[in-house]
Amino acid sequence: MASAPAYQLANLAGEPVESPKGTQAIICFIKEDCPTCKEVMPVLDAFYRRFSTEMPMHVIGQTQQGNAALAEAYQPAFSILDDSALQVSFAADIETVPTLLVLDAAGEVASTLVGFVRDEWQQLALRLGSDSAAGNVDLDWESLPEWRPGCGSLSVDPANEPRLRAMAEGSPIRARRIDIGSQDDEVEFMFDQGFSDGLPLVPPTPERVLAMLSGTARDSQEVLGQMAPNMGVVTVEKVAINAVMAGCKPEYLPVVLAAVEAILTDDYNIHGVMATTMGASPVIVVNGPVRHRIGMNMGMSALGQGNRANATIGRAVRLVVRNVGGAKPGETERSTLGNPMKFTMCFAGWEERNPWSPLHVERGFDAEDSVVTVFTMSSGPTLIVDQDSRTGSQLAGTLGQGLQTVMGPKAYFATDCLLVVVPEHVDTFMRDNYSKEDIRRRIQEVSARPVRELVADERSATGIKAASAASMDDASLDKLMTKFRRDEDIHIVVAGSDAGKFSGAFHGWVTGSVGSIPTSRKIEEVS
Amino acid sequence: MTTIMDPTDERVPVTRQLSPRPSQISGRVALLDISKPRGSVLLDQLEAVLAKQLPGVTLTRYAKPTFSKPAPQQLREEIHQDNDFVIEALAD
């Protein structure tokens, strides 16, 4: 039994049209991909011309393209209403198209005509027109077929029905459900479907996804953006599903969401990052109170392995890129060698051991904000071992020597780096009251080279082309070039245990608008 | 049966994976009759041919109780457990 739905739908001109209220009315549901609906278009047109001055008559179509096509082909006097979201059809329990509902003066459904039975429609025309002197509907009834069956309404199509039901019930989970055969192994199934990064996944059952969504106050259907290369729509729900597969706990979800938002920006350029043959990867650094609340590791072994939050947050982000974005090695992901960071690379800054400004404060946030910053790095971490230097200047000197070969010994102004300074090195720096700016300046001084030394030669063909160098005068060739275009391209964070004098350097990819720009996002505060 | 939520952008239908196709038949072969009329005749002929062509292979006959319903769980498990290949006589 169909019930009278309430709605506001757009007509072909995009104008909103309200459902009829408290009046006799005619509503007909159709779809273009239905021969009977097409047969019925002239009948509806005739009904409209006869009755629309006396009562509202709405024709509701189920696809936007179809509605336009029908309007084009039949030029009806009415403008078809857009129910491509199928919610009105679903709410009205429409199983077949065409279905024509007649509402009585009280607004209740008085008659329901399913498919096309000529006698039914003819009788209806007579009944509706009996009160008025305007005559009957202008139609050659004999030319119409006696009977035509309808077609399935798109709102009961198995591709749509579960989602519509979930929406109607207000369920937060609306993604397509996949039934795994009882004889199939769930873990094998997920491998076979291509969801995995190579390691086993946690099956994202509805219960687990609902539990994951409890970690955020954001609406499950909120759209974060579109993920390249497939421009897949990333909703909070889709992130939650991948977070379950990665092994996250619900309290990690806000961090994953913020990191995904960061990589979706044009600045970050996840498309380039994922596709490049250079094998770049997001490196995720977390700051603020969230670190302790969810138990992230910023101390011993901070860069791996062993900590669930570090490991699964990074992995969840990578799985979203793979599954929602569609980035897979061999397809759009073309990295020559790949690297282990592509499984996961996420850690927290040890702000309490950091005498300088923490990363997020340097980037403009308040100390009490929880922030995720995503860098793009092509390799790392590479250790720079210095167990001997006692002064800040000498230690920074070693770091400068270590960083001189980032992306290649003659790659200057080419990239950025992420330096993870370990606590024992922090202490050495603090003996001389060395600030982050001092470290950067000294690194640049030590790693600077005259242009002359950066020219391609017999030993290595990398660097400035010999032809360009040949046209340069001595003054230009003797000019010192810093390794990094700007001091700020040396990003500095503190992490690692209290024992050990090896700082770690991540090597960047391409910086600037052609490549990837580090991007930060505030993490949702969840009480 | 386990249900999972789809982690992808849903642009392609979920596919079942086919088992890789071996180049040879060996070991144990089940011959399954769905109990349509004369399916048994077809399988009799097939069994005779296969016995000649694949001498090392063990051939076992099975039958569904009725063609109109899916094979019972127990029968499927039994075939799966005791055989490496299945040949099914479908329809009529």
C-alpha cells in the first residue's frame, strides 16, 4: 500500500516544488528506462492539461538524465520532478513504475494505479472530471493499449534499496554491504578483492564500523573530499571502514580524518605523491593533547615498530588512498622501488622533551591544539650518527654533512627534509642554547657549495648541465648555493628515546606547487 | 555468513574470485547429478570416457536430492572435502 509522501523536489528548471497538502491531487512516479512509462507520457500530459487547474498534479521521475530525456522526447506540459535520490519513491513504498497515486481532499491516498490498465485510467479520468463542466481528458483512449505491465522502481533495485533503507532508518552506515559466503575465509576474501596493502585486514563488519564511528562526533555521511586518482567520494563512513580494516581503535578516528583531510588538499597533492616513480609517501606527525589521550609513541622506537596508534593511523590513511582513491601499484601508483613508509609512517612529536617550539606551534596553532601535519617524504628515516660532537655548532655540522646528500649530492634547491632530533642530541644543542633557527642556519652553512661543485662532470653526470655552466662567469660559479632553498624547508621535530645519539632524517620529494606542500589540520576535540 | 561494509568507492561490483585453472585433472573428481531427468545418463557416459582418458583419477558420483533447490550444505561440504574437481550435470 503506497502512502502519501511529503517532499520538496526540484523540477527541470531547478525550482523547488512542495508536495501537495490537504487537497485532492495526482502524483505519478515514472522512470525513463521503462517502455510503459513512455507509453503513459501522453496520457499524463492529457491528464495534466485537463486537471492541473483544479488540483496539483506532479510527475516524479527517478533519474536526472531520464527526466531530461522524457521532457525532450514528449514535450509535456508539466515539468518532471527530480527524485534521483529515490528517497521520495522509497518513502512512498513505490515498487513499480508507473504508479499513479490519487490523493483525496484530506490528502490521503484514495487510489493507486500500478502499471497501465487502460480501463482503470479511463475510469479515473471520468471520476475526477465528473464534478466539472470542463469535459473529459483529451485522449484517443482506443489508440492506447489495453494493458501494459510496469517496470521495477529504482527504489527497490537491490543496488539502491539497502542504502535507501539505511537512510530512511537514520542508520549512520550507508555503504554497500558485501556478504561473504559462509564457506569463504573472510581474510582471504578481502585479499582477493584487492582491499589489502599486502598485510591482513580486520573485517569491517557493520558492528565494527558503527563502533569506529563512535570515535567522532562528525556525521558519517559528511564528505571530506574526492580522492585521486578515481576521484572517489571520501565520507567519514568510508574512512571509518578503512580505519577498522587497518586495526584502529575508535579514539584514533579523529586523527585519521584530519590526516585524510590534509592529503585531500590541492597543496598536498596526494595524486602526485601517490603516482610518482620516486616513491613518495605521506609522513604523518601528530602534536597536542591527543597524543597522550590515544597512547601514541613519541619515545623509544617512535618511528616503528610496536605502537598500535602509530602503526594503524598511518595504515588507515594509506588504505583510504588505495581503496577509495583507487591508487594501486601497477596501475596509477608507479613507484620504481616503493618503500616501507607506504605501509605506514606516523608518529608523535615529543613536545615535553622539546625545548623549542613544537611543530604545530611553529605552524601557527596553539600549544593546546591537537594537530596533524602531513609531509611528503621519498625516503627515510636515514640515521645521522654523531656520538662525538659536544657543541651545538659541531652537532649541527654533522647534520649538515648528513643532509648534504639528500636526493643526491648535487641536488640543490630540490627538496625539503624532516629532521627528527633525538633527546641526547637535543641536550647537546641546549648546552649552547642552540635554537631551531641556529640548527637550520648551521646546516645550511655546512652543506652549502659553490655552484662550480654542482656541475655535471666525469665523476657524476647529475647536477647543473655543463652547457649552462659554460655560459656562467667565475663570479656566478663561485657563488655559494645552500642545499635547501629556504631554511624553513628543514622541518624539525623531537622524538626518540633518552639514550642514543642518532638523529633521523627523512628525505623529501618535490616541494612547492609542482610537488607537495606540508599540510596541517586541527584534530577534532572529542570529549 | 559475515557481512562487511565496502571500503572502496563502489564503482565496480564486488567479484568472486575464480580459483586458478589447473592445466591437468588429477586426483579425485566428483560427478554431481542435480537430479534432472537423464542427468545420470550423461554422467554414466562421461564417467566411462573419463575413466579411459584419466586412468589415475578417482571418480565418485553424487546427486542432489532435487534439482529445484540449492545443494544441501552437508553435500557441498562432503564434495569439497573429498574431491579436487567437480563436474556438474546441469539442466536438461
